[in-house]
Amino acid sequence: MVSLEKRLEYQFRILKNQKLTAFNDLLAVKSLKLPTANPDESDGVYFGLINAIQSNDKSAFETHFNKKSKSHPNKDSLTPFVNDDFLIFCLVLGILKFGLEKKWIKEIVSLRNRSSITITFDNILNEDFLSNSNLPEIVLVFLKLFNLALINNDLLNRAYDNINQNVTLFESKNDFQIICAINAENLIINLKVAPTGSEICLLKNFNSKFLKRVKIFSWFTQTIIFIFSLFLLVRILSYVPSIKGFFDKYNPIFTLLSILGISLLGNFIPVFKIKIYNFLLRIFGYPKELRRDVITKAKNKEK
């Protein structure tokens, strides 16, 4: 498996590069953060393709695809995008996903050096997902986005073995293959059925129970914060004669209902709930790289 230390080190590289971040977000099915600065034409197409795939917008994908497909390089005058693995992956994925004509992209792939990545792209275009000449980790992350039902146990095993045997993965500095391998390994862990009582199974069960308990503790924490805030507010306002008389008249029923009403209201304020939840996860030492996914899922549920 990819070591946790190397994963964490590489995460910093991903975060510093918008192109790597966008591709990683695509594979991890996270919301795309578009660049704040205007990208050049080539990068604009790249980010547009990813955004269209994520939003399942065929029309938007075709707009960017048609713009790029006007280019017709040949072996004597290759343009940089031909060997851009990230862009080619997105084009191949969108073309198959939205059922577009493959002729142009096949011509582009045929211009590339016959590396294992190029051969994998070629086989994917022919929908030969189980070929032994494929890099299974690339096929795995592709199928996750194209058709999860096509993933079988044999492909999971082959991808896992291939990642483990690639001891020079990070030394190769091939960002495309590294990001595919990391996301493939994550998918393998999620999809692979672990035997009951195994370490992975126990860790998954613990993680699920831990997150549920933190949510319950989060609810109690925010309720206590609201109750204390209301109590403090009442104490301050009680020093104003007119307000004090009002509270004396309706106390204790009014005070009790106010405490319950406002404290329960706090549980329905998404921002406050997420902040408390995230804070508690940090306090209890939940890993940063996992906490990000948990918080993203929590935010999505609040929408």
C-alpha cells in the first residue's frame, strides 16, 4: 500500500497546483474549485471539461470538446496537449460518458508514444477494460466515474497488486499516475469486502461508531453553549428594570421555553453545527486528511 507519510507529503504538492487539485477532486468526487485567476485557453478547456463531467452537463462538455477538437496535430508537429495525460483522461471519460464520436480522440491517442498509459487510454476507448496490458489503477478510477458496475473483484486485486509492486511510484514523479494510484487505493479499500473480525473491518466499524458519538457529543456541546449564552443574556437584561419586571411576570415558564426553543434552534443552524463538529474532530485527533472528507459530506447533507 502507498505509505501514509508519502501520501501526506504528496497532498501538499496537490494543494499547491490547481491542475493537480482539480484532477484529484474529479477522481475523489469532490466539488471543483475553479481558479480565481483567468487560466489560458488550454487550461480553461481542462477545467471546463472537469466541471462539465462533475455536473453531468453534456452540452457544456461538447462546447469545450468542440473547441479542442478543432486542433489536428500530426506526428511531425505535436501540440503539448497530445501528451497531457490529465486532459486526455478527461476527454476520453467525457466522450464515453456522453456517447460522443471517438474518431478524433483516437487519432490524438495514436500520436502519443506507446507507453503503458497510452495503451490503457487506447484500450479504454475500445472499452477493453480487462486487458492485461492496461494499468489497472487507471482503469479503476475511470470506471468509478464511468460505470461503477463494471468493476469486479479481479480488477480490484490486479490494481492493488500493481500499486504495491510499483515501489518507484513517487520517485517517478509522474503526477498523473500517482494521483490515479492514490485514488484507486482509496476505492479498493472502500469496495473490497473485508472478512468479519479482520483489522480493516474492525477499523471501519470503529470509525463509523466514533463519528456517530462525536455527532451526539457535538449536539450536547452546542446545546450547552446556547443555554449558557441565553442564561448570560437573561442575567444581563435582568438589570434593566423594565425587562426585569417582564421576566419576573412570566418566569419560570417563559425562561424554560426560551431555553428549549433557542437551544433547539441552534441545532438547525448549519454553519454553527459544522464548526462545532469540525472542532471536536480536531480535539479528538481525527486525521486531517480524513476530517476534510467527513466535513464535506456533513456540509452536503445540510444543503
